[in-house]
Amino acid sequence: MAKQTQKRQGNRNQLRLHFDSPEVDFNLQFILGYGAADGAAIGEALYAASQINERDLTTWAPAWLDMAARVEDKACAAAAAGHAVSAREAYLRASTYYRTALFGLGVDDPRLKATGHKLRRCFAEAAQRFDPPFEPVEIPFEDKKLPGYFLRPSADGKPRSTLIMIGGGETYNEELYFWTGEAGLKRGWNVLTVDLPGQGWTVHQGMTYRHDTESPFSSIVEYLVSRDDVDPKRIVSYGISLGGYLVLRAAAYEKRLAAIALSTPMFDVHKWAVDGLPIPVDKLPDFMVDMAAKLAGYFEPASQIALEKWLSAVAGCNKVSVALERLEAWTVDVSLVTCPTFCIVGAGEAQTFLTQTQETYEALSGPKDLRTTTLEEGADGHCQANNLPLSQSVVFDWFEEVLT
């Protein structure tokens, strides 16, 4: 039976399913949510979880890597026997389990890049077994390329509404299929899943996050409007977690976006980062800020691993003090966002998300809506990760009404 945990600043939802650690348990719930789009099986996921000692997080990655390899073997066998649907579904689950293993691998772990390769390989195998196949894309941006997939419900070439799906601080474009890809295809939408600088595989290309997300967004929109199967007046974007900042900032300057949805919106990432630290740091010297961050990681190792990756992706370093300095530029003048905007937040999220969602909503000058998803709906978690079918219906229904 799920247990309710006391709400605190760092929590991402209010119910625990298997682990005592709210962070570790959220990662499990996060992945179980992918099952709604064939991305996980409850039995496989719970078996892997049973092999993990949450007091020793070195056991996390091996449990998921073992399950991923086992399911990938099943996918290969199904493919060799000509069972295309079974192969596709197994490859999807294997990609998810490889992705889950990444939660437990730090930036210096030699398995990190190799596991990312396996995640991408399995998803690519699944992608070519859809009808029509998912189209891998590499969108030119400055001297780099942004990887992703263009998903379309039909090969008839008809111009359609198109969603740009943007993930958060530690997501890969492949897993964004489970957030909106299947849901969009069922509704007759095109969906572009793409990594911005600092996300997914771009980290291994030496790219880091940047505050001026309108720059890569401009390249993404240029790519979309060049396609005959995209209606240029019906391009929208949805951002989750840190994507709530990335998309909000882009919409302040990229006026070709017809509407945006954010779960959760953020207009001040520096404030969000400061709020997430265990003690007030505004007047502390840098060395004490870094010590405070390490102290927090001692009590919550899963958070420490995530923090190390985030620091590497944001600032290319391992010091919170350096990252905080760079994050001072990460702000949005919300009054510049004039397209219809949907602000979404889970009732069980940390207070900083609840506060920034409300303040963003109040500052918007254009058409806007606000939705708080609840514990009673099974959707109180961060980005509604514990109820993706609900979030998908809420987001796509809103987009369809706005575009109509």
C-alpha cells in the first residue's frame, strides 16, 4: 500500500510506493508512469526495485541494467522471429530501463555514456517499427546539432498541428515519447521530441544549458516551418520541470509559437536553485555554499547524483557556487509572453514550484489558464509524472481548444 510522506521543500509528490527515500521512490514512480505508453511493465520494474538497497545506491544501476539487458534480449529474439509489435514494445521497455539506470550513475562513471548509447539504440530500434516510422532528426544549431525525433500520425503529408516537447534537467529526447508522443499521435498531431543544449546526448557533445533558449528554439521552429507536413500557424510547445523555464523564456522572444504549456512554469531559475538548498545561502561565502550542497547530498545520495549532473550540464563544473552565479541570468520577463499560456503544477510539489507557478500566471499579459492537479486525482507529483494519462488529456485538450 502506498504511504503518505510529510510534505517538505524537496519532495516531488506526497505518496511513496516502495522506497523510504522520497527521491528514490519518485524515480521509480516516474518510470512506472511510462507504462501507459508501453514504456515499462509493473512486474519488471518492481522486480528490479526489489534488487536495490536504497541505503547503498551503487545497487541501483546494476539492477536496472540487468533488467534492461534481459528485455533487450527478448526484443532481439522477437525481431529475429518476425514479431514486429512484440519487438517494438520490448525495445521501448529496454530503452526505459537503460534510462532508469542513469539515475544512479554519476558524471564520472564510465558506464554513463555507454548506457546512454544503449538507451538510444533500443529506442531507435523501436522507432523504426512504428507506422509510419519515427523520423530521427538533427537540427542544425550554431556549429552543433540538436538530436530528436519527428513523429507523425500519417505519411499523407497533410499539414498538422505540431507539438515541440521539451524535457527537464536530466531527460533524453527519446523518453519524451512517453510524455506526449503516443498521446499526440492518437490525437492526429505531429510531435517533435528534441534535446536542447545541455539535455540528453548533447552533454556528451560538450554542450551545456544556456539561459537564452530563444536561440535554439528559433532553429527548431525554422526546421518545422520548412516541412510541408507542419502547419506553421499551429506550432506549440510543452515544457516539463526545467523545461518550464526553457519554453517560457523561448516564448518571450520566439513569436511563431501559437501557444505554450508549462509544468511547472519558472521565471527565475536562480531563485529556484537557492530555495532548493538546505540553508539560506544569500550571505554565505562560496566555500560554505558548496559545503551546504555536499551536506544535503550526504543525507540524500540520489539528489547528490542528480545535482552533479545538473551542475555539469548548466555550468560545466562541480561547484554550486559557480552554477548559482551563472544562473543569475536565467530569468524571464513574463510580460513579453503574449501567446496563450497554460500553467500547470502538482499540489504535492515543492513550495518553490507552487510559488513560481502562481507568480508566473499573475504576470502573464496574454490569454492564460492555471491548473493545479491533486492527490485525489493521483496527479499531485512533479510534472504529473504519477499520472501521465491525466496530464496528456489536460494538455492536449487545452491546446486543441486554444487552436480552435
